[in-house]
Amino acid sequence: MMRKKSIRESRTASIISQHRASLIQKSLETPAPPNDTLHIKIKSLRTSDQEPKHFAIKVTFFDQLLVHAIIKSNGSRDEEPDHFIANGTFAYDPSDYEKMCLLADNPLVVHIQPLRNIDVNKSSVSMDIGNFIKISHTASINCCNVDILPIFIGSDEEQKMCIRKRLEPMVPPATLNAKSWDTLPLLTMELDLERDPLNKFHHRLLQNANWMKITLIGSYNMFIPFEKEYLYTAATKAPLYGESKLGLVTFSQGVREPRRFKCMDFYPKWESLRSIGELFTKSDVKLQCKLEDLLNDDNIDLPYYLNQILPYHTCVWGSFHRTLMLLDDYEQWLWRHIRSYKWPLEIHIYGETGGYSFMAFINLFQLLFPGEHTVRIAVPLKWVDGVAMMKECGCELLLTPNEKPPVITDVTGGQTPPPKTKSSSKGATESMVTSVSTLNETQYRPTGSDANDAFVFVEVQFGRPLKAVFKPPKVLKEEITAMLTEMELEAPRNRACTGRGQPESDWQKTIRAAANALRKVPYYGVTEFCTFNRQLSETRTRVELTTSFWQNAAIYVNNNFIVKQYLDSDEKFEELVMMAHACLMRSAAAMLIPGNTWHDIDPVLRAARHARQMQDYTHAMELYLQLVVDKPKYPHYWRELSTCMKDLDKDWAIVCLNKAIVLDPRSPLTLLSKGAMLFEDDPTEAEPFFFAILEFNPYWTIGWVITSVYFYERELYHLSDTIMQYANKLRGEQHHETQFSRSWERELGDWWDSTPLLPGMSLYYEAADLLLRLRAVPLAEACLARLLSETVETTAYYHLVGVCCRLRGQYKEAICHLTVGLGKFGEINYLRSLEAECQHRLGNIKNATESFAKVGTCVNTLSILMSLSSGDNAKTRSILMELIRRQASAYSWTALADNWVRTHITNPDEEVEEGVKSTEQLNAKACAIACAVQALKIDRRAGRAWAILGKLVKPSARRLHCLQMASSCGWEVTDEDVSLSPTPCHFVGSALRECRCYVCDTTKV
């Protein structure tokens, strides 16, 4: 029996070992994103005690425990260079930009605590140190916070960080027990960052990143005295990676102003640590400024309020949030946003009996000036008003306002009624918006404790200015003298003035008047005119001065003066400077204010792209045709229309693409699309277009790779290899090449979940991906064939092959390839979503639902909307809300409106009786209408949204209008939908229920 048992156990062990080996082999075959590793080494802990002592040390960062050990202090003995007493590691993915933005808001936190009355030999060190620290008294714990953002965004040479810091008590001791700074424990630690070479692109992106820090100091002259029973919360916006650009951050745990607190001189606290209940949250960088440094545009009497002895109406936060801004494109967007809007801030006072809500609009315009990166400002608080917030800041309210303010007891003992509020309900998804009514018809009740408004102190700081200071190169006096001598040696020539026939004497006066007028003309958006009138024309705006006047001045300077004559006296030199100011105005503006390359997308173009990405090709074609009719000379619209036409009619696609070639024969995408289209019929005819790609785009790596594949297919192997060698050389030299965004709402965005292309992968992956987005399927298949001859099979390969088959209409072949990829690499989201879409195309709804249930998470709008049927109906609305937040489109809003209708409204035409159910249906109806309106804001021709409005809105005139719009947009409208159609007289405002006039009889619907 014992022998049989041992045999059975050995067989079980062998089976387990084989299973583990297969899992390890499978994990090795699956490519994982490369990570960077941060190594933390504790070098020494020096204390004032002569004898060494044992300490429990815990080092945490973000939400991870990095070091957890027992160490021994070294007293006065110096530490050894290569010796460390504790260490830990922290691995992170630099390509996870959203998490990198969050890491900037968190420090490295170190806790130490002396160990007493325990045996600390090696046999007993296995005790739970974390539980020991929690059980022990916090008074003996010392802490420090280390800002390690510089090591994440530093260059390759800045991979090491040596830190020596004093550890302060977690709980400040009493005055009698206070210790000298020199006696506090001194910690020496070393941070060493190990960067993976495959993440080189992300490293460069992080090195060029900027950061934004918002410090909320405190609020003064508050409406009610500070009470511990109330919860004081503040909220504002902060940069966020993604399409929303901005995210909500909160400052909670507002406290009464501590003794000896100076709002102009203190150490701000990490709000991220305060929010999780940490006791020690102080940072290293001290906020120091003078009262004169504060921007006080509203002329608040700051000395009066800051010098009050009793801070009853003051609430202090003294903490900050900080986030990364990773893209230059984002900085351009932020620059335009700060120029157009103010920054929002809300302060809420919550209590059991009610509370108050305030808001402030922070003007950050000073940060747009070159070299400015910090602004400290005093901002008055206003009562919360959703309309004012949208007008000033371009956003909705940040938090839900209070709805029931309490009654305030004044100083005399009486009761002061709170300001009256009015509220309006906009539906279940929209919060109650409260605004303070006026005491009379012309004046609002001030938000402060006296006759003035309350105010807040805020500091906003960037890592580097949004606009750098331009420093012209210094030209030595000897060089200027040499140039002047060389110029004046030339024989004088008769240079007549050609500037519109004006006399020379008038030109000097004109230039002087222009230079003075430029200082008085407003900068942005003001249509005032200059106050001077000159012979050349009538009064001119600033735009005319910066566009035409510089040319006239340059002609005069070129024709009418000799340099040496202007260097003889200061007066003439000043005149020369004024002329140079006018001449160089345009070039200086072009240098300091570069062109706005980041522009908003045309609403019709955005709707057309959404329709194409939702495979609604007919609707997309109508919108693209509208665009090309409005702007027939814009070549990119013709190219996008051609790409859309390739899925409908190839002949019309050729016509549109030829039009794009005629309008812009140098566009890389147009040349590539035309060459790939000719490659399908006659590869020889496509040769001039691929040579044009090489000629016009010498640093476009992907263009060279695709051209190499083209010549390889034509069996010109030597030429193909030569071009590919040059492409690899370009990749190694990292030239600035043409980049085309393939993200949501862009031209190259598409309906399938994007193939993840990591740094270091073969160039054929990116080439095939780009060709598929241009519908150049044969050339993309050639790229994949070349790829397979050089590398092994990957999930990206099977996904691209499946997309090729899917675009050809070969759904079963696509499912076959995807099944092989899923069998080799396991459950991959983008493979499953493509498989589900193919099953849906074949009509296998059950199989499609099962595939979508296995996906887990989708990225693209089409996949998400198609997968809703396979999920939990209770989560549908939350999924749609998240989709709208990330990828808002008319299709997403319409799906949400339809969800409200199907879930809560049984009969839209039926009058709702009073009761609990009536309120729910009324709110659902209002939400459905609001969602349909949002869909129409994105796409005016969204027929389904018009149909939903036609069933829900009243009166009947609006309903008929919406139904007719739905019918004109291609949505079928039945006779039941128009049974309640009004008479034509109703459209002109008549209140008649029934009309029998001639017009109504002849035009009755």
C-alpha cells in the first residue's frame, strides 16, 4: 500500500511539474510590455544616540509597499559607499501615461520606529512589522516624504538620486518635549532607476513633459464661522491624460487656521496623503511670497483680513495636487483654454442640517506670458451658479451643490435667514443647481461674513513656462562695425521710394506714430481702432498693422537711409530702433507665437468620421459630400471621402482620390493611397507615386518600408533591400518624421480595436496597420508576408491578418485565423472583439454574443455598443456614460437616450399620473430628451435622435418637426408616429385645436 501511494504521489508531482512547465513556456511566448525598475537602497540611519539601536522601517510609494525591514542605526560612524542595510524595488510601465500622471501627485513615504523590549536576533525578525507599527503608539514614529518625480522625468544621465533627510515626528511633540533639528534621525538613501531600452520613446516623452501644481492655501471671510461639525471640501480641475484633457480633484479636510500659520510662508501638504488619512503630509518645497506678489484684480483689502486676531471665518487647506502634462499638443490646448476660459474652483460646506456652496473663477492669463510659470492670486467667492460656471469656465458644476442651507445665528443672538435659493431639476443624471437669489432685484447677498465677498488664496505653478523666453544671440560690437564698413564701401545707388508715393519726411512721422499706437491697441478680440490717421490709408486695426504696415516700413528702410548716419546721435539711433520695431514685428510675432497647428475639428467632419467608424457608410458619405461641396478646394476632404467610398463603390473612390491628387500632389497619405490603389490593378503604373513618396518625404520611415515592400512584390529585390536598409538607418538615427494620428476622431481612426504596436517591434507591423486604415489590403498582406519571414507569430500578426480577411468580406477565413491566434496566445481582447464582429456579420448572433462576453473590455465605440447585449443590463447605462466621457459621439448619446426610453418609459404618448412612478418616468423622459439633444449637437443629421425626440417632445408642432427631420435624415417614420400631427395653423402660433380652413384641408398630413 505504501508503495502504491508513493507511485501515485510521484505521478501527481510529475503531472504538476509538466503543467507548470507548459504555463511557463506559454508565458514566455506571450510578449509582455517592458517595465522600468526603481531600486531603493537604505544606506544608513544616523541618530544622536551613541549606541546603535534597531528600528522598523517601512517605505511606500503610491499604493505599493517597497521596503519592509528591521535596520540598525550606525550612530556617529560613517556609512560605507557600497553598503546598504535595506533595499526594495518598484516596477512601473512608462507607457501607462495615466498612471504616470498620478505618480506625480504622490511622494515616497518613509516611516521608522524604534523597537524596544523585544528580541531582535535573526530568529525573531520574522514578526509582522506592519502590525507592530499599527499597534504601537504613533508618537514614536518618525516620517519623511521624498519627491521623486525628477527621477521619472529626468534624462538618461539622471538615473540616480542620493537623498539625505531628517525624519520628523509623525505627531508634533509638545513644546517641552521638542527636540533640536540636529538630533532628529538622519536617513541616507539612494534611488537608482533602471530604464528598459525598449521604452526609449516613452522616456523621451516623459523627459519633455511639463507638470501643473495647484495649491489651495485657504479661504477667508467665510459666510459662517468655522465649525468642526461641518465638512469643508474644495474641488477644481487638473490636467488629465486622455481626450477629456481635464479631471476633477478635491481638497478635503479643511481645518480652522492654526496658530502661527502664515499663508505667505509655510510648507504645503501632499493632498494625496491627506486624503488617505496620513498624519505627516508635509512637503519639502516651502511656499514663500509677499503680499505684494499676490494678484489682486478685485482690489480685496488683504491686510485687513489677514491681520485679524480672531480667525473665526477662515478655513485652511494648505495642500496641493500635481499632475504631468505629457504632450506638446496638450500644452497648446491648455494655452488656448487658459486664454479663452477661467479656471474653476468650488468650495462646499456640508453639515447635517444643510450647507453652503461657493465658486470662484481663477484668471490664469499671466501664465501665458513668456517666462511665467507661477501665479499666486486672491480670488473672490461667488454663490454657485451653473450658468455662470459654464459661461466663465466652459464646464458644468464640479460637485453637487447643497440644497438645504441652515439658519445662521448672528452675533447678537438672533437668527439670520440664509440667502434664498432656487433650484431647477434637469433629470436624474443632472444634479440640482442652486443659486442665490437677490435681496432685492438688483443686488446679490455677498458671500462673506460682512458686506464683502469671501475670497481664497491659490497658487498655480508649471514645471516650465508655457511660452519660453526668447533670447536673441548677442552680436559683438566689432562684428557690427565690420559689417557696416563692408556695406558702406559699396558705391551709393539712387534708390527711389516705392512705398505708395509718400514723401520721405512723412514716413518718419508715420513710423513714430505707429510705434506709439501699438502700445495702446488691445491684444485679443477687441475691435477698437488706432487713434492715428496717416496718408497711406484710414485708421487701422492691430491686425492691419501686423500684416501690411511692416512691408511698407521695410521698403522705406531699404530705400532711404544709410546706417552710419543713424549711429552719429542718440536721437537718430532711437528713430532707427522705432523703424526696426515696425519692420521686424511680423517676424518676431512668428517666432514668439508659433502657428496654431492644433485646431478644432469641423463638426460635420467629426460626425462623418464617427459615422464611418460605426460602419454607417451611407450616412458618412452624405456628410463627406456636404463637406466637399462647402470646401471643394480642400484635398483632405476628398481623400477621406475616397477612403469611405472604397467600402461602397470603387469607381467613385478613384474619382475622389484623383481630385485629391490634383489639389495636393505632395500629400504623403494621398500619394500612398493612390499608389496602393493602382497596385491592385497594375503594379507598374503605381511606380511614379512610390518614387514621389521617397522624393517628397525623405525622413518618413514607414513610407520607405511600404515602398520597399512594393518593389519586393515586383521582384526588384536589390532595390527593395537598399530602400529597407535606408529605412532601418532612419529608424536608428531617429529623425523627425511625418506622424499621422490613428486615434479616435482622426482621419485614420477606424472601427476595429487598434492593434497594440509597442516600441521595438518590426516596422512591417506599423506599415500594415497604416495600409489597412487606407483600405490598401493587398499591399498590407504583402507587408504581413514580409513580416512573417523575419519574425515569429504574435497576437498583433493574427489580428492584422484577421482584419485583412474581414475587409475583403471573407468572414469565415478571418474567424479561422483569429481562432488560431486565440488558441496560441489565450484570451486577447482585440482578437475576441474582431471575432465577435465577424460572427455578427455572418448572422450568428448567439456566437457573437458569446464572443463579446469573453472580451472583457473593448476600446472602440462600435465594439462597445455591439457588446452591450452580451452584458448585464444593469451595467449598460454606466458603460454608456463611461463611453460618452471618453468617446462622445451621436451614436453613443442616442444609445443612452434609447436606454432611458426602453428602461423607464412604456408609452411615450401616455400622460403620466401623479405618484412615485410618475417622477421616475418624468426624469427618464427629460434625460432621454437631453441625450438626444446632445446627439444632435454632434450630428445634426442623426435620424434616430430626431425620431426619439419626435416620440417624447411636446407640443405637437415640435413633434411633427422632429419626425419630419428624422424622415429627411433617412430614418423610417410610421403612420403611428404622425397620428397626432397638428394643423398648419399651429405652426404660426394659433391655439386652435382643430382648423377647417382651405390651407389645412389641402395640406393635411
